[in-house]
Amino acid sequence: MNGAQAGVLAGLILGVAAAAGGFTGFLVALVLGTIGLVVGRALDGELDVDELLGRGRDR
């Protein structure tokens, strides 16, 4: 399991734990899963955070 997969899994578990239920719980799990995916990809080196924030290497 790589960092991206672990991040998504951790985010989804936190989302389920924090969810009160219903549609709000779904949204919480979706947001936390997405955040976990982004953090996992950044830690794996598959995502250049500086490029996303507009601070590319060209500047």
C-alpha cells in the first residue's frame, strides 16, 4: 500500500468516525478522503505542491 492509498483510507476512516449520518456524513467522508489522497500523493512525490500553489521552478 503506497502513501496515496493509505491517505485515502485514513481520510475515509476519519470521515466515517466524524460523520453524524446522512448526507452530511457522506460529504465529510468525501472531503476527508480527498484531503488524505492529496497528502498521500504529496508524500509519495507524485504531486508537486509548489506547482499547485503557483510557485513553479520556472520563477
